[in-house]
Amino acid sequence: MANHEQTTVDPPVDERATVAARPVPVWRKVRLDRLGALVVPVIVFIAWQLAAMAVGDVAMVTPAATVAALIDGFTSGWLTPSLAITVRVAAIAFAVAAVLGLWAGFVLGLGRFWGTVMEGPLLWVYSIPKVTLFPIFLLFLGLGDRSQVAFGAFHGFFPLTLFVLNGIKAMSPVYVKVGRVYGLGRWKTFSRVVVPATLPSTVTGLRYCFSLAFLGVILGEMFAARQGAGHLLIQAMGLRQLERVFAIALALVLVALLVNALFIVAERTVAARRGQTGAVTS
Amino acid sequence: MNRLATRKHGVGTARLFIVVGFLVLLEIGPRVWGSNSLAIVPLSVMVLQIVEFFSTGVIWRHLTATGSMVLTAFLLATTSGLAIGYALWRNRRLSRMLNPYLTSYYALPVFAFYPALIGIFGVNRVPIILIAWAWAVVAVIVNTVTGFSKIKDSHHKLTRVYRLNRWQAFRRVQFPAAAPFIFNGIKLAVTYSIIGVVASEFILAPEGLGWLVSFHYNNFGVSEMYGAILLIVVLTMTITTLVSAAEHRIRTAG
């Protein structure tokens, strides 16, 4: 190599002897904080087990007994129908809240004046204990599914509207102006510019919308319903069937976390896509 | 700039119109359409009910019960939230470990734990305060962590230039810098404490404002029920407005 024209400098050490070339042991490759995140449920489990052992099984149920009761609930069927009812009602409530919330959020967000005006009342309603309004739904819509769906939708509507509204407000006005430069009509501006630009906050809003709609349905069932997981919860508590109480709560938590995880995946996909297209982020 | 100024007044008056319009509807609507007064009563009847609550003195026991529980839950949530938030901010690894759980925390149907807590502690204040604390504390934690993480490098360098010890650095530089977010967390803690307590009372409790609504509903006392609901709404809005005003006052003074 020294015979040719010396345009490069020989490295002082042979490349194969450098640290970068050394094989990395497996445990170094695993991201420690990802592992750490999995530690949390384990710690919660252990703390729960210790607390149950300390308090005694008159008042508290161990994790093992809860899981056993949960499985029993599905196999012997005392839990499945009620849970299915709750999930179905929550899904419908979420759909209603999503449609209304998206519409209201976009209309208010794009109409600058009314958006600012309505944000105040929306925040007010968001901060009152909405459960206390549930009897109004019962009085108007009766004791059946309709009041449950309506109340769940009512619960989920407000965070979604607020998220979409704030997402549009945070959007740089440059985007709309670029749309005008390209001569995009109103609908095209909306679908090609506004929607993609506000997609992250919209997806987060939908996530909160489902969580709160689900919670609203559960609360409604706990107060006044003749079916559903919330009702089952109160019934089991009244009968002092503590394993069932814990098992139903665990089932509801698992459902909520599962759907939430799906939304988080959607959020991450949206965020990743934005990065790839190199969109101008504010 | 002038346009913005007039817009601001427009916003205020528009909101006033909406609120007043809603109240008028609430008064006239039931009288005109609601001949079956089993579903709703006029606004004036609701207000009269509230007056009666106070004049008969029925309300005080519930007001103090709810008020004391809200206060306890709020103080617990704020102190523990600030402490945990500060500890998380100091410990980056712990922060990263807990972060996914904190962002998804409000997906948990926390009130589903209420019957379980009743099973453990009985039907008294403890489960209610615990649920309200659980509902409020994470908002404080998240806002505290965010607030402290927004402290600029220049602030950190300032503490080193003046050679402040940890307590001085916290009190003089870090806390004031993080204050906006921390106050936002405290505002949320007020709201969430109220929601947590009243919602739990509504489902099952020995007494309280939330219990009052469910009691009257179950006993077909429609006007009393609406009176209790109106009272809760008015109290909540008043407290929220006062907290916002206090925040504004502190911000502009400091």
C-alpha cells in the first residue's frame, strides 16, 4: 500500500483490534430501561401479595386467588356475559363520542372565534363531577342501554373535543397558507393539510375518549343497571364475594389497558410516519 | 392588534350569552315542554331547593363531609405528587422506567377499585379519600416532572455560579422556574379531588353531596335531586374559578 500515492493515513492500530469490533455481549444489547419498565408490574404484584398476606384474607385477596377467580369467571361463565355487555356498550359509546367529538373539535378549531368562545364552557363541564349528572340521563332515557351509551358518550366527548381543538390551535398557520398557494379547495385543505397536521393530538384525544367513555359506562353500571360488569361489581361487593370483586376489577383494568395499548401503538405509528416524511414540525 | 382587542370582548360577551341562554332554557323549557315534571324541573325550583337545604340545615353535614374529604385528598395528592415528581426528576432512570405507566395511567378505570377498597376498609371515608388521591396524584406527578424538566441550563449554571446548596437551589431557582407547570398540576389536583370524592360518594357512601344526589334520585325526590346537582355544579365551578384567579394573581405578582 505504501507504494501507491499516499492519500490516506494508515491507522495506528489494526481495525480488528479496536473496541468497536469486539463482539458485544447480549446483556449489553438489551436496553436497561425497557427491562426496567417491565419491573414495575412485578413490583406491584409483589407489593399486592405482601399487603394481602399482612391484612389477611378476610379483607383482601391475594394476586393468585384473584387470577384464579378471573379464570374461573371465564371458564364457568359468571363473568363473560357481563364483561361482554360492558365492552359492547363502551364501544358504542366511544363510537358516538368519537363522531361527535371529532366533528365538534374540528368545527370549533377551524372557526377561530367560536373555538375560543366554547373552550371555556367545555373546560367547565369537563371539570365537574359528571357522574352526578347521570340521573338526568336516567330520567330522560330510562334504565336501559340507551342511558348508559349516552352517558358514556357524554363522558368521552369532552376530552376529545378539547384535544382536537387544541391540536388545531397549535398547528402552524403556515400550513393553511401553503394550501392556499397550491389552490386547494376547502375540503382538500381540510383532508390534505389540517387532518394530517393534527393527527397526533387527534389520536391522543381518541385514546382519552375511549378511556373516559369506558369509565363512564362502568360508573353508570355501578350506580343503576341490571347487567354489565359494573353492576356485577356492586353485586359481588354486597354479597361479600371479595375474590369476585378483585377479579372483576382486574378484568376491567386489563381490557382498558389492552385498548389503551392499541391506541399507543397507533400514536407511535403516526409519530414515526411524520418523522419519515420529514414534515415540518412546529 | 386592535382586532384582537375587540375579539377578546366578543369572546366574553359570547360566552355570557351562551351561559345566560342556557339558564333561560333551563327555566322556561321544563315549564313549556316538561309537563311530566318527573324528568326535570325549572331552574327556579332547583334554586329554591338549595335555599331550603340551607334553611333547614340539612346540607351542612354533607357539605362538611365532602369538603373535608376533598381537602384531605387534595393535600395528600399535592404533597405526595410533588415529592414523587421531584424524586422522579432527580432520578432519570426511574423516570424512564415509569414514564409509559404515567402517561397511560388515566386509562385505568380507577373507580373499578372502589368496591375492592370498600371490601378492605369498609363503607367510610378511607376508600373515598384513597380513590380521590389515586385519581389526582398522577396529574400532579406528571406536571411536576414536566415542570422541573423545563428548567433551562442557564438556571442550572446560575446555581453553580452562586454556589447554592441543594435546598437553596431548589427554593430560589428550580421551584420558581418549574412553578407554572406545578401550578397547573395543583389546579388539576383540585378538580380531580372533587371529582374523585363526589363520584365515589355518588356510588356508595354514608353521606356527602354526591350521596345526596343518589339518595334523592332513589327516593323520587326529583326537585331535591336537581337542587343537589345544581349545588355541586355551582360549588365546583366557583372553586375552579377561584383557583384559576389565585394562580393568575400569583403569576402576575411574581
